[in-house]
Amino acid sequence: MYKKVKLKTTDKIQDFKKSWRTFISVAKREGEETKEVIRILRKLLRGNEITDEEKNLLKHQSKDLAKIVAVMSLGAVSMIIPITLEKILNKYGISIMPEEYKPKK
């Protein structure tokens, strides 16, 4: 039993380390791409021409940014829904909050 638990734990640790390395690698790449986009935007703001490759990078990064904003807004929406539902239900004397979070009367 102990060996099974240890093996499972070791596997999970290795999976986490691999995922972490991948995350760091992707974050570094995205950081470099963001720096490049800033450089391209400065070029545009100064009235300079940009290459087709630079245009493609701007389009690609814009799509990535839109995806990030969409995912972040889902997080905000997921917080707003229960709060709104609680407010509506409170009008009818109903609460979805656990007892320990209800105000004391």
C-alpha cells in the first residue's frame, strides 16, 4: 500500500514539474512576443511602415489577447451570477449561502 501511494505521489510530482516547466516556457515566449508587439506599435505610432511579418504578429497577438480577456471575463461572470442570484432570492426570503455566512439576526 505504501509503495502504491509513494509511486502515485512521485508520478503526480513529476507531472506537476513537467507542467510547471511548460508553463514557464510558454510564459517566457509570450513575454518576448509582447515585447516585440510593443516595439511594432511604437514603430506604427511614429508613422513608420511595418513588414507583413510584423502585421501577422500583431494579428496573432491580438487574437491571443482577446482570448485572455474572454477567459478573464468568464471568471468575473462566474462571480457575479451567484451574487445576483442571492440578491434576487433574498427578496423572497431564500438564501443560497451556507448558514455560517448568513448575517446574525
